[in-house]
Amino acid sequence: DAANPSSSLPCPVALAATWDVGLIEELTTALGREARSKGVDVLLGPTVNIIRTPLSGRGFECFSEDPLLTSRIAVAYVRGVQKAGVGATAKHFVANDSETERRTYDARITETVLRELYLPPFEACAGEAGAFMVMAAYNSVNGATMTANSPLLRDLLKGEWEFPGVVVSDWSATTSTVPSAAAGLDLVMPGPHGPWGDKLVAAVRAGKVDEAAIDDKVARLLTLARRVGALNGYVEGNGSGHVAAPHSALIEPTLLREVATRSFVLLKNEGGLLPMPAGRVDRIALIGPNAIDPQLQGGGSVRVHAVRRPGIADALRDAIDAQVTVHQGSVTSATIALPAEGTLHDPVSGKPGVRLEVRSPEGEVLHDAPYPGSILTWWDGLPEAVHLRGAAVTMRARYHAELDGPHVVGAAGVGQIRIAVGESVVAESTSLQPRDVVEALSRPPELRVPVEMRAGSDVDVRVEFRPDSRFVTMRLGIAPHWEGGRLIEQAATAAAAADIAVVIVGSTDGTESEGYDRDTMVLPGRQDELVRKVAAANPNTVVVINSGMPVLMPWADDVAAIVQAWLPGQAFGEALADVLSGDAEPGGRLPVSMPRAEADSPVLRAQPDNGTLNYSEGLLVGYRGYDRTGTAPLFCFGHGLGYTEWEYESVVPSVRELRPGEDLHLEVTLRNSGKRAGREVVQV
């Protein structure tokens, strides 16, 4: 929660872009230690579904379009977490590849496609990595819901693969008692209420569920408890004995910074514009909505309160020793903009953030204290009073306006909202209820109102909120109202006066998230126009893409350099400065293909039709599809440049003729023929 922040890591697709299993295992061992220090026994990850389409809303949570790369990174991830005595959960088993209708669709997919493309990462996690848990998904596969899918849970996972761990349901995914218990599910979440409990006891007594099946589930759960030290404590290294009281174990910032730099993919570097070491340039125009409000992570249940937000401009100034001016360039956010850092304070204590007050239905004050930030969600460790049925929640804040002119004051939440500025109520609304719980938390209904403000003034804002859901979410946003065309022209003027323009474009708060899929690969707002205008004003333009999934780049031929930075976590600022200055080489290689146009993607709008999701493309996902059609992507799977040159001098196979079941080993000799140290990812 906001009062107890966590380390914000690069998103999983960024981890896969490192192609470095050793580095990932080091990172996730540190992640496991941090989880243990917070009293967490099991992490609900990694997600090892295949990235089937670039429009996947949750694609940033996956590793790759390729089952082998996904498997290798996933095994390293699981091993690292479990080294620290924390269980890892391979999810979402299986074919959970659409957020649209994710709770109800039936994936129609052949056994060949399942076994060659979608199942290998789960098999690697369950067997080679020894994952403690596997999560059964919401969806059905070939007519059977995954929480009650006997062929895949009982026969394949527990039978053929001999998985000894716990099979847990996704949250509220289980809708049956006897079928799910008989199919191999071990744990229904959330508990203790739901389709098991007393209903399962009754089914056993009635002879509908074999008592031996219950014994097996209990044994698996007790084994899990022993493995994570819940029975006798835990000592890292041997999994038994007692552990000292948890201590703060946040991941070292230097490790997060290294992983981020190693994940950045240099897609283009015309004329060797990058790197730009200290002393080479005097003036940098830092432009773009994501330069001001960078996206560290995607939305949904993976979201954490980061230890700190990156200061990109300051990091560039420190690394390159240049004058850096910052320009927004474009308005992109579809959601209400959060207040700029340092502009919002509790009117009582003066502390950064808001005043949070909770009253009972009778009007009794149950909670009245400062709260850091202006976003509340049910998983944030909110005061217990917030969850009381009929409670009224009030946020009070004093906003310091930095500019003259119109501002937008907004509030979002599932419930009734009233906004007051000063002493006047300026807007109120009744409740709207999104269909999906996570969508309600990530993209709740909004209420906005324009308010004139004067620069330097302090404006008191009050939001009254009555939640309509036990999954409480509420946010307050305040920001100047910008006219898009004027921002673009200001950015182009600044670019023309600079030696180099660095434009950071990408996703917004509501673009990539659990709960819904993307509508398009086009950058939100007028970001494409912004890049074109800046590039026309300054040929030395570097575009940094801050997104988890591929975006269209109609301006790719017009700019000198392009860096794919993903959703890189809390070290974004320092890592980007390291890469642009040359203090570190961008070490990433693409784990996904990047199409030139949406129509070029082998699988694009992979959403259910009348409740059915057909995998009619078979194995032709990602680079396999491009290979079959002969269509060239803009940037292919595995692509990535560096700051040095490599020459491959020889490739020697271990055998000349390969027999069935025989392994082939290659001995590759390569030489760094450039002028800098560097890394190369050898791909076969």
C-alpha cells in the first residue's frame, strides 16, 4: 500500500527482452526476499501465457510470443523466487489469452497447438522449475471450464506431468463443487466461502467426491505450507527450521537499474546518434507526455505503490551534463490526470497527499487522518472503516495551482460521487458499475468538471464518495486543461532550439491493464503527430517508447533513433540516462514481433465470438505467422542493436546428421570488432 511501498520491477515482457536467465534468477531471488520480508508466502506469478496478439490488454504480464523463450525465462523466475522460500504460481493454465469475456469464453484449440505452443511453459514450470503452485484460469478449453477440466488438470498436469504441487483457482473462477473437486483442483480462492466449504463436505458425505481425493488435496496444501515455512518456520537454503522475524528487504536499486538497461531494445540508431556521452551535447529538449508522467507498470492486480518515481530530466542532467528543458507535447490520458508531484496537500497537517475521513451510515467519524497520494483501492491496506457497508468516504485536499487558466478537477470510483471546490458543490453523479472487478479498479467511472484557477493560488477540493462495491476504488485528479495543438507547437519550437530532442511516448494509465483488451496499436492522443512535428524540427530526434506491448510507428523512417523501454519499473529515469549517455549499453532483444501495420499481425483481434474463442491460426502466432505469409514486420522477433559491432567467425555443430531424440550442440565463435565493450545474444 501507499504507506508501505514495494519495489517496482520491469514488466515481464521487459524481463524476457534481456534473454538472460541468470540475471532474471538474481532479480527474482531478490523479489522473493522482499516478499518474505513483507510476510508473503506465495507470489501469484509468473504469467506464462503466450503473447498471441499485440492487442492483449495483459500482454505486458507475459514474457514472449515464443514458447521456448517464455519457458526459459519462466523457469529462471520460478527458481529465483523459490530460492527465498516463497512459492511461485505458474498462471493462467491455460489459453487465457483474452481479457474480453475472460471469465466465460470457451477456447477452441487443437491438442497439437496446445502441446506445441501454449503448454510448454507450464510444463517447464511444473516440472523443471518445481513451481509450488499452478493457477487454473477463468476460461474454458474445449468445452470444460479450467477449474473443472479433468483432461488438463487431472490427466495432464497431475497425471502425465506428475505435478506434486497445489492447483489453485483464479479468484472467484470456481463455479462448481463436485466437478471441480473431482477434476484436480486443490484450492478455491478466495476463501472460505464459495462453492466448496460446507458444500464440499456434503458432497463427500454423499459419496459424490472420493474421500481419497480430499486426502490428496490436504497433503498437497500441507506440503506447500511446509515448503514456505508456515509449519515450522523457514531458513533460506534448506526449507526447514525457523526464520528470524522479517526485515525490510527491498530490492537493491542498482539491480533494478541494471535489469532495466538490459531490457531496453535499441530498435534504430541512424548515423550512430546514440550514445550521447557527457560533453557532446549542450541542450536537450525532453518532450512527451510520458516524459512528465512515465508509465512504470501496467494496470490491474500486478500494480504496486513504487518506492519512488523516476526523475527522467534530473537523471539526464546528471548523466550527460547538459541543459534539459521539459515539454509535455501532448495530452494522452483517457483517465483523469493525477495532480503533479508537490501540488496536493492535506489541509489539516500540511503533509503531501490528502485528508481521508470515513463516516458510518449514522454520521459517526470512524477515521480521520492524512493519506499519502490520491488513489484508494481495496488492496491498498485501507482503514477497516472504509469497507463498512454504507460508509461515506471523504477526501479533502489543498491544491497549489502552478498555472493560470482552466483546470480539470475529477473523481473516479464505483459509487456515488460529489465534488466540491471551495464551499460550492460543482458536480455529483450516481453510480455506474463496470462488468469486471479489475476493470472497476483500474478504470472506474469518472466525473469531471472544469475550474478556473490562478497561478500561485491554493484551492480546497473535497470529494465525497459512497462506495457501491466491496471492491473499493476512488481517485482524485486535478490538472491544467491543455490545448493539444498548442502543446505540439511548443514542443517543436523547443526541439528546433536543442541539439537533440528526446521524445518519450507510450501508454497511459488506462491503456494496458488486466480486465480489458486494447482497441488499437495506435499511440493514444496526438502522439504520432507530436513525433512527426518534432522530427521535422530537429533531425537528431530520439524516440523512447514507454509501453508494454508493441505500438505502431508511422514515423519510424523520420527519426534518427528508437528505443523500446517497455514498462521499466521505478528505475526508469536512471536506466534511460545510462543508456542514452552510453554509461550502459541497451542490451535487449525483442521477445515479440513489431508489425508495421495492424493488418500485418498474424493474430490481431483475438476476442470471443458468441462466447467462443477460436484458435484458427493454429501454430502461426508471432514470427511463425510472419514467416508463413512472407510479410515483414517493422522490427522482427529477436531484433536489437547495441553500441558495438560483432563478427560471427564460425558455427560448428556437434553432429552433421541428427537422429530422432538426439541433441544438437553448436559451438559459436564471435568477436567484438567494435570500439566499445558490449553484449551479444546469440540466436539460432
